[in-house]
Amino acid sequence: MQNINDIRRPIIISGPCSAESPEQVMDTAKRLKAIGKVNILRAGIWKPRTRPNSFEGVGAIGLQWLIDAGKEVDLPVITEVANAQHVEVALKAGFKKLWIGARTSVNPFTVQEIADALEGTGVEMLVKNPINPDLNLWIGAIERFQNAGLDSVNAIHRGFSSFKSERYRNEPMWEIPIGLRTEFPNIKLICDPSHICGRRDILEEVSQKAIDLAFDGLMIESHITPDEAWSDAKQQITPEVLGELLNNLIVRDVETDDQAFFDSLETLRGKINEIDEELVELIAKRMGIVEEIGAFKKMQNITILQPERWEEIKNLQFAAADKANLSKKFIIKYLEAIHQESIRHQTSVMNRK
């Protein structure tokens, strides 16, 4: 059976959010096979839900449905496990590929129990990011499976829960999976647009963004009748719609051996390095003025934080950013960083004897 690490980019994992019946799983598998681009068949057997009395999966009986469907269409299968007992039952059913979800990876104790249950099995493991945007938790979960001796441990980015998001079910926060890739440059990084989006209409947009960021593949939920799905109906698409989405994707090379390209790239990168150096010098000059202001505040015995001035700075920069075609989200992050550094410098002045 083909190892995830040996599948050519982009790796495509698809299937229903939840296994509902043997007929539904089999029909989905056959229609996905017809697309010709799906590498791994997925289905949720156990579904950890936020609130009780929701559909929490068909349970162990569904494992054989998925195994049978995979054999019928000659595709490897994968499912989610959330505790050591799930692992035991899934291994007995014949599963060679598993993943843990966001609600599991957030808990190091549970992750360790699952890792202990998998030690010596040779199972391929995919680790979804934890619910909250904590890179170290994600790194730790991956390390626990690596320490258990599993040769194939890779990652799934499904976005992060936030109190309120106008666009996404789970905010992608792309900088976090990019940080993970920096920590583990050799692992496969799969994007889960279904859980990032929570809706069908932006699946293709997010999928393309992931591929453009050099993700190795996509996990997209598909269902034969999405509107009738027992869980996460709004984010699932039919196998045929998935096929259209995959046909529309532009898959660019991660690397090239074109020397002329590298020469041009190095020239442009050199210019960026010069600008970055100038930016640091300007920020340092700004902090020097900040310290002068801090000295005046100390003399007058007034607080470091001046809310009206802070609002004035933000409004001025928002207007300038709009004219310069810079996103408000970026400017907010930039200003918050500048503001915190300014407070640090003025605090130093205030406490100086």
C-alpha cells in the first residue's frame, strides 16, 4: 500500500465527514475513484462533537464499511481516532493510516496515550493542528508520535477556532502552518479547506491558497448528497464538484533548476534585504523619539498609555495603508507590535533612576 510520503504532490484525501451506511460509503468511494485524482479515501467513524445529543458517528461498525470500500476501488483508507481504545479497534480492522483531530491534539495526555498505543505498529499518522493557535502544542503532538517510533508522521492544517470570524469557520492563520514547516521541513503538510471554510463557496479559493503556499495536499470532504449529510452538511461537496475543483487548481512547482530565474530572484531579494535594513533603522530612530517622549512624561508624572493618541495613530495609519494597498489586518498587527515595543522603551525610561 502506497505510503503518504511517496504520493506525488498534490496528495488528495477525500470522503464523507461521517460514515452513515455501507451503501453511502461505497457509493462515495466509487464516485471519487472515477475522478482519478483522489489518493486516499476518508470517513469519520467517531465524531467528537462540541455538544451532547449531536450525531457522534456510527462507531466501530463503520470501520469495515470503509475497509470494504477501499478494497473495492483500490484506494488506501484513513479515519480519525480520539483515544487509545479507538486505536485498538481500528488496528484490528486493518487500518494502516490514521489521523487525530483538533480536539485531541490540544491535550498532550491523550496524544501520549494514543502514541503509546501505536508504538511499533508502523501506522502512518496525520496530526491536525490543535483548536487554539498554539504552534508548540502542534509541534509537541507530532514529536510524541515520532518518539513512538512511527516513520511516517505528517500534519493537517484545519484552521483555528476564534470567537468571531466573518469569513471562516476556523481562521486559517497561515503563518502558523508555515512556522510548523520551518520546524519540520521534511514532513508532508496537508490543508483541510473543509474545516477552514465551513461552507462550500470558498473551498476552491482556500484550496488554491494552500497549494500556492507549497502545501503538499488537500483533505476535502465529499458526500453523495451533501445537503442530507448527518454532520457538517454545509461544507461538503459531491465527488463530481470535487473533480471540478481539482481540475481548476493551478499546481505550481515548488522548485526549479532554471539558473536565470535564480539570478533574477537573488537580485530582487537583495533589494528587499536593503529595504528591510532601512526599515529596522527607521524603527530604531522612531524608538529613540519614543524614549524622548517617555522622558517628558516622566517629568510631568503622566501615564505611558495615552488612549487618544493611540487612536489618532491608528486612524492615520489605516488611511495611509488604504492608499498604499496594504490590508487593515496587516497594519493592525504591525501597529500592535510597534505599540508594545514603544511601551517597553518608555517603561524603561520611566523606571530609570
